[in-house]
Amino acid sequence: MSPAPDTIAVCEYQFQELVARGSDVDCSVTSARAPSGVPPALGELRASLRAAGFVEDCLQIDGVSRDNDSIGCAAVGALGVGAALLGGASVWGGDLLLVMSLAGAVAALAIGAAPVFGRATACRFRVRCDDAEKTGRALDILGAHTKISIVATRWRYELDAEQLGAWSERCVARANARAARIAAALGCALAGVHSYEEAHELPERAFTPEVFAAGGEPARARGSLSSVAEPGEFTALTNTARAGARVIVRYRIANL
């Protein structure tokens, strides 16, 4: 077995602060029996969002469930009739799981697709902001609807493979230059690369109300909002996150 070669290891980092390009505000609402299958608060919210200039399909329903064991067969059949409008539906256990816009739900109900829910209807939905600057307005509007609970704000960042590759290349260039200086100081010569490691740090997406309440920050993601959550106080909400690359290059050396 040949002895391990003499090596020097160089670690380099390249990080950048990214500004969120968009967001999804996850919410929930629970109401008493809703004959239409859609809690009334969602219709009111949709009208408020439309009046504020949000696009028609920004309100998306993620799931609807009731407090009983299963949903009625009539509801499943009705949803099958409106499948083209709803974009698909499936029943898992006692929950009816949907991914659709509220506009699609209203259209389906208009043709008779009215689920029959139990004593209470719980609805999980999101407000999708195509521009991060709209997040504050969305939170203001949601905060004005007392029956709606905000679960989390998930930020979206634009980061492609080309940008990640560019960060790694900068790290390698600096590592090569640094290794040459170290070798010269040691009085030896570089004899090639022995090993290479690369890792990328990507932004966290979730930022929950509990984090704000605790006054803390989630790892690698930071946000800010006014300390008093009154209507109009969220408009200055911003979010940035750190992303970047780390490389470790181990060089073989000769004539040490």
C-alpha cells in the first residue's frame, strides 16, 4: 500500500444576500357547516384581494377537511363532475385534498358540485404573491379578516444552476491562488489536485409567525416587520437570505 501523499487543503467561500422575488402566505380557516363547501370567509377574502389588485388565481386552496370520519359520496361524485375545473381531486382517509383556485371552486359549485361537509369545515389555502413586495399588502388584508389564521410565509428566491456554478468557479480560482502562495511559502511545488469537495448553501423558505413572536431568526433566512401587527403595519415587510458555495480543494505537493 502506497503512503498517503503530502497535501495542503484550502477552503474558500462565496456568499451573497438574495432578495425574495415572491412568496406564498399559508393560511387556514375553520367555519361552521358551509352548504356551498367553501367557507364564507374565503369569498370575502377573494373580493378584498381582487380590490387590492391581486390576480384572480392568487388564492389557491390546498385542502379541505371536516370533523367527521369521511366525506359524503355525493360530494366525491360532484367533484368528479367538476374535475376539469378543479384541476384534480383525491380522497385520502377522512380528508378531501384539493389543489385548485377559489375561482375554480366557485365555478364547480355553480354547476352543482357542492360537497356536503359535517359540523365544521377546515380549509387550508395560500395567497400566492408573484412579487415579494405584495406580501405586506397580502398580510394586511389577511390580518383584517379575523376568522383567518396565518400559518407561515414561504419566500421564493430566484437561483439557478448557472449562478451556483459561477460561485464555485470563483472559489476555485481563489483556492488555486492561495494554494500557490502557501506552497511558495513552504518552499515546495504544487503537483496537482488530490481531492475536491463542493457544497452549496440555499435559502430557507419557511418563516413562521412563531419565529416573529419569539424574536428570533431561522437559520440562513431573515425578515423584518413592524413590532405591532395592526392593519397597515406589514407593508414594510422584507426578506433576504444568504446563499452561496463552499469548496475544499486538497492539493498534492512535491519537494517538501
